[in-house]
Amino acid sequence: MFAGQFMMGAQDRLLPPSIPFRFFATAIVFHVAGWAVLLAGADELPGFMGGLGLGLAGLHLMTLGVLAMTAMGAAFQLLPVATSRQLGPSWACRLTWWLYTPGVAVLSLGLASQFVWALHVGGTLVAGGLALFAVLVGRNLLQVSELPGVTRHAWVALVSLAGLAVLGLMLIVDIQGGFLPNRAALAASHAILAGYGFMGSLALGFSYVLVPMFVLSQGVSDRDGRRTAWLTAVALVVAAGGAALGNGLVAGLGGVVGLIAIGLHLRALLAVLKTRMRKRLETFFRMIKAAWLVLPASVLVGLFLALGDSPELTAPLWGWLLVFGWLLTFVTGILQRIMPFLASMHSGANGGKPALMSRLVADRPLLIHAIAHGLAVTLVAAGLLAQAPLLVRAGAASGLIGAVSFTLFAIELMRRYRAHEAANPKGPASC
């Protein structure tokens, strides 16, 4: 079975738990902060077409603070396990967090308050953290020739990361300079590279490892992994290039190619589910399945936007479905599983009795989060279409409730983990 092959020798390649969990814990904090800021700026979201303010700050708290933060922590831990290659020194992984975390906080402050100094300082720190992350991941990938479904998507993500970082810094500098000929077009290209390129490609690539492992099934074939990676790359080049040039038809063509890639990706994963040994799928997988449904829906709305159909409605709805409907749903679903999985792995790392994942997870907070998150996505989407701030505010409030419940899940997970460690002392560490 693929899951068994993936886990062989995994404990030997585990990082110190403080590295991935500091990224996950920070993402959980930004998750609450992001929903709180969106609730405060709910009136700005209907008809939102860009511009500084609470809406943009809340969006970046989610994209940079939750999505990218989680992706970095997951990549630092999962890539060495999946590729059987060391990723880099632990101090470099920690330095990434020390650069990136204050950068996200300061940049979000600048976006909300329009403080130019905060935009420049925060943007520089964020870019520095992302650059170091890209170097560490790139060094790992250069040593690997196998697992094309994972590694090729990771390369697409890194190239997209370079593009979105350059565009993001240009957009920050342009606030004062005003030198960009078409700021809205470059902002759209930045969003495509961020949502579908960097985060999206990592989500697709990691799915080929995580989904078979979580459901105890055969893995995705290398051929399917290569095809979706190449199609994703073509879709991104065409869509982001067309958006940057202000050419809606070209951007829409990229979206069509993207839909083909998504179809092949979902077909491969559905085949994985058919051969699974784990028949009962917990709350986390309902979140992942919901994200799979929203992913093509976000591209379809993006096609309407590219063709110029009611941009005051389709632009904010596209961004909402992309970030909150697909990516945030997928990432919080993955976190629900990967956090207890890693905690269980670390609990038996030095000879102690490993903790069962089922004993670490509190189900009720996850159920509350799933319901509240689903309601938030639905209410805000309806509010954006109806341009009704009251619906948007209700959705953001529901999202905040869900984020708080998710935080309680994480706190209870760590409490149970520490209680298990105290009750089962570890033996002498092996040399």
C-alpha cells in the first residue's frame, strides 16, 4: 500500500516538533484574527474591486497568515518524509518563521491602516521569509527524481511564488509611485499566481501523498501526476499572462485549461477513494470533499469575470470562492488530520508509547468549525451576490465562531498530547 511505503522510515526524517507546529499554531492565531478583521470590515466586501482597507487586510491575513503559513509548515515536514531527502538545517526553517510571521502582521497593519512604512517593512519581511522557504524547498527538490506528482507541482508552486512576490512588491511600491499602467490587471495576475499557482499547486501535489495516506489506499500514478502538473503550469502561464495584459479572452482560455487539469486531478483522487481501506471518513474529509466541489466553481466564476460579466459581482465572488471556499476549506481540513498525525508520530519518537490519533482529537470543536465555516462561506457568497452587507456580516461572524472552535480543538489536542507524554515517559533516546 502507498501509505505504508510513505511511512517507512518516516520517524527518522521528522523535524523537531517545534518547527512545523510553530507554523501551524501561528496559522491558527491568524485564522481568528483574519475573521475578526473581515467582520470589522464586512461593509467593504460587497462590490470590492481592490483598494486598501480592512477587507484587503483580512484577505491577506488569510492568504499569507493561514494558507501560506500552513503550507510552509507542512512542506518543511512532509517533503523530507516524501522525498527521503533532508530539507535543510533546522535553524534556517526557524529563521523563515522569524522573518515571515512579523512580516505578515506588519503588512496586514499597513493594508488596514494605509501606513506606507508598514507596507514596505512588512512586504520586505514577507518576501524575505518566502525567499528563504523557496531556497530550502528548491534544494530538496533538486535532489529528487521520483514522485513526479508531488515534485512537479512543487516546482510550479515555487515559480508561481517568485512571480506573485515580485508582483506583490510592485503593487506596494506603486501605492506611492503610481507607475503601473494597469494596477488592477497586475493585481488579478498576482491573485491567480497566489491562489491557483503557489497555494493551489501545493494543495494538488500534497494531495497525491496525503489523501492515499489518510484513507489507506493506493497512490496516484506518476502519469496522472505529471499530466496535471503540466496542465496546471500551462493554465497558470496563460491565465496569469492574460490577466496581466488585461486580455480577458486569453485569461479565460487559461481558465479552461485549468478546468481540464482540475478534472484529471479529481478523477485521480476519486479513484484513490474507491480503493481505500478506511471506510469511515471523519469530519476532516468532508471539508476536503467540499473544497473539491468549490475549486471548479471558483474557476467558472473566474471565467465570467475574465469575459467582463458584471465585475462588481463576479470579482469579489471569485476571490471569495478561491480563498475561503476552496483553499481555506481544504487547508483547515488538512490541518485537522495532519496535526494529530504529527503529534502521534512525535509521541513515540524516542521510545515512548505512541499516542493514538483517535485519543488526541476532540470531535465536537471540529464539527462546530465545519458547520460554522460552511455557513460562513455560503452567507458571504450570498451577500456578495445580493450586495447585502448584513449577510456578509453574519457570514463573517459565523466564520469567527468557527475559527475560535478550531482554536479550541488545537488547544485540546496539545493538552491531550502533553498528558499522554506525562503518563508515558520516554525511554533513552537512540544514538
